[in-house]
Amino acid sequence: MARKVKGSKQYRMKVVPHRPFSGTLSIVGAAALVLVTSASAYYAGQYHLGRNLDEKSRAHESALRELDKLKSENEELRLRVATAEQSLTIGEQANDKVRAELVEKENRIAELRQEISFYRGLMAPADGSDGVSIGRFSISQTSDARRYQYKLLVQQSATRHNVVKGHATFTVVGSQDGQPKRYPLSALSQQADSEQILLRFKYFQNIEGELQLPQGFEPEGVELSLKSSGRKGFNIEQRYGWLVQKS
């Protein structure tokens, strides 16, 4: 039995069971828990990452398919537009050709009518005109877009032999900058010295030359007037449309 020594501090003793592997197991358990947790987090992250990548891949593939579809539709539209433009161009060219042929045929018809009128006038006098008439009248285009050649033939019946005396006036009518305008031949042609063209012939008389249209003037027709110098005689008024023949 132990004795207490007076003046010394006494310690209470407790008996504890000896477990040499307890600390090691705790460390191993904690490490295993950390490892499992890390592995779970890793695989969970990989799962979500793979899922997101799959979704993005599908979205990317869908966008590529949509892009290819749009490219195909765009190319089809380009072809349709090109075909439509080509058809329109062909149609316009065909219309221009038809219009040109129509004008050419109208010019030829006008020429034939004038020839018939000329020969008819030589054979028989027109009523009320004292045998004088306009045999031919034509306007032809020159190389200059604003310059034209005119030809006028005045005739008398072959059954008459009197000398015809009088004068003719030649007026181009149209619009100047949107307003009605009239130009006498003397204002447009160097071959005409005055507004009145002298007439003196027994069978027929040719009157021809060139005229220059002013800028901004749009011709619509020509007015011709033939008058005798005597009190009694011919007085002819005739208007022609601006029908231009090709030179």
C-alpha cells in the first residue's frame, strides 16, 4: 500500500485498454472516404461533361444540317432567279425584234401606198385638187440620232400639161419639255431658206433635205400644206405621223 507523502501532489491513474491498430484504421478509413468522394465527384463530372458534349455535338450536327439545307435552298433560288432573268431578257429581245419588224413592215406598207398614190395621181387627177397631190412623203433616220432625211414629192396628173405654181409649208409638230411645240422646216433644215417652199413643175417636183431636231423635242408628226399661187387652184392640207424609215 502506498503511502502519501506529505507535501507532494498526488495524480489519479486510469487504466485504458491497449489498441495498437485503432489509429491506423481511422487514417485508412478517412483516406478511403476521401478517395471515394473524389472518385464520385470525378465520375459525376465526367458524366455531366460527356452529356453536355453530346448535347453540343447534336446541336452542332443539327446546325450543320440546317446550314446545308439553307445552302441548297439558296442555290435553288439563285438558279430560279437566273432562269427568270434570262427568260425576261429573251422576252424583251423578242418583243424588240417584233416591234422592229412591225415598224419595218409599216414603213414598207406606207412606201407601197405612196407609190400607188403617185402612179394613181399621174393617171387621174384628185377631185377638188386641180390634179395636184402629194405623191410621196418619207422621213429616214441618219447616223446622227437627232438628224433625219426628208423626201417630199408633189405631182400633177399626166393628163394635164399646165405648169403648176404655188408653195408648200412643212411643219414638224410635237412637244418640247412636255409642252406642245411646232417647228417650221426653215428652223430645222439648212436646205430651207424660208417657211414657204416654192412649187413650180409640170408633172412632179422632188423636195428633199435633212433636218435636225432640237434637244428635248419629241416629234409627233408632220403637217404639209400645198397652196396654189392663183386665186383658183389647189389647196391641200395633210398630216403624217412621225413614222421613221431605216436608211
